[in-house]
Amino acid sequence: MALVNYEIDDGIAVLTLCRPQKRNAMSDAMLADLGAAVDRAAGEARAAVIAGRGEHFCAGLDLSEQVEKSVMEGIAGSRGWHAVFSRIQRGAIPYFVALHGAVVGGGLELAAAGHVRVADANTRFALPEGQRGIFVGGGGSVNVARLMGVARMTDMMLTGRVLSADEAERYGIVTYLTEPGGALARAKELAKLAAKNAPLSNYAIVNALQRIHDSGYDEGLFFESMIASLTQATPEAHERLRAFLDKKAERLAIPTGTEARP
Ligand code: 1HE
């Protein structure tokens, strides 16, 4: 049985980690299944959701496979995570990650490789690598640190601190909080909204924003102009802009100012 279940729901790819008896710990085989699912989604969906089956999103690296790995095997393993996660992070479509239960170690690294994180109120976040005598290896030192800041990540790794969903939202890990059990439905709703965007805009959003943020001021602005002009020059943009001007496009849900104010 696949360790990552793949289904299309209304045009959205839903990738579900399916090893609940091991708290969705990421084994080599599960990583391979995740990579295959990500490649499939890139070819047939306009947005995707990643979720976990059972009581927890993901307990991180499968520790049972790590016990006797050599340094070279460890490097290959970590680079394998990077390869799959970068196809999520800088792939063709946006990823919405639905979090619940434990989001631990490599589970948090996987969440950080997605573009938008939705967590239910009972979600807990931890980076127990220090306690296990290891280090993050799935891109966390870059991606988790970018979300919460190096100081907070250092604290979590040194002290084994477990963050609540509220704290994770304050720390910038999570963008949406839901009631218990509500994260998957909300993530799907959000993915469906993103799927309505022009695919080239979504491609630029997931590929360019972080790169621009990583580059210098002048390079960033230059790169932005190139992408802006590229997207504007497409027939799809012309059609969408015309639809707005012809009053055929949906309006934003913003009060007009004529309603009575409280
Ligand atoms: C595992 C793993 C795992 C559970 N690798 N087998 N991650 C961790 O250090 C987290 C380790 N896990 C936990 O702290 C807990 O399992 C949970 C808090 C997530 C859930 O607790 P609970 O009580 O629901 O489950 P459990 O009884 O601890 O685990 C159920 C089974 O899953 C059990 O196996 P069983 O054969 O005895 O039933 C556990 O051994 C197994 N299991 N987590 C292997 N992680 C790219 S580098 C990333 C570096 C890291 O991710 S470090 C963090 C690793």
C-alpha cells in the first residue's frame, strides 16, 4: 500500500501521509512515495494539500532507519529530503499544509516546505533533534528559521520546547488556525481559491517571492519587474484584466463604505 495516499478533489491534489501506526514518521519509502505524488500533482493539479492520517500530522524522520547510518548515508538521506521538498517549495503549484496533532522534527520541515500552513487548535510543534543527538536535515535550518527566526528555532532545538498552535501562529509558522479537526477542510478551501488564479501567477508566487527575498534590494526589484512584465503580457492576464474592466470578474469582499458603520 502506498505510504502517501493521492487523490484529486475538485481539481486539487490531496496528498495524505498514511502511516498512522508510526505517527506518519517519514521513512525512506514514504519519502519516495511523497516525491512520486508531488510529481504527479505537478502534472495534473492547480494546487495541492498535504495532510496526515490518524492522530498526528508527522512525527518526523523515521528514527528506526537512522540508528546505524554512516555519515555518507546520512548526507544522502538529507539531500533526498531536500530534493523532494524543493519540488514542493519551488515546484509548479502552491501547497497548503493541513496540520494537526504532532508536527515534529522533519514533520515541521515538511510543513515549512509548503506555502501556507493551516493548523487546528490542538496542533503541537517541536524540534527534538537535540534530544535525539541529531540535527535538522530536511531544510529546516533554512525554511523553519525563515518562518520563526533563528532565535526561536534555536530555543526549540536546545530546550525541546513544544509550541502550541497559538504560539506557532504568533511565531509565523501557521497562517490559519481552525477548530480541532478543521484544518484539512480549511486547507482544501484555500487551495481551491488559489487554483482559480492564473497558473503563471501562482508559479511566480511560489518560485519568485522567496528568491527575491533572498536577493539584494536592487536585484529583487529588477527581478520583480521582469516577472511582472512577463505575467502581464500573457493572453490569460489580458482576459482577466478585461473581465474586471467589463465588470464580469468577481469583486473583492470589501465593504463599500456606504454601509452603516458600527
Ligand atoms: C516512530 C516515530 C519516529 C513514533 N520514528 N518511529 N521525531 C521524534 O523524536 C518524535 C518521536 N515521536 C514521539 O515523540 C511520539 O511518537 C509522538 C508524540 C509523535 C506520538 O506519541 P504517541 O504516544 O501517540 O505514539 P508512540 O507510542 O510514541 O508511537 C507509536 C509508534 O510509532 C511506536 O512504534 P511501536 O512499534 O512501538 O508501536 C513508535 O516507536 C513509532 N514512532 N515516532 C520511528 N519518529 C530530516 S531530519 C529530521 C530529524 C527529525 O525529524 S528528529 C525528530 C524525530
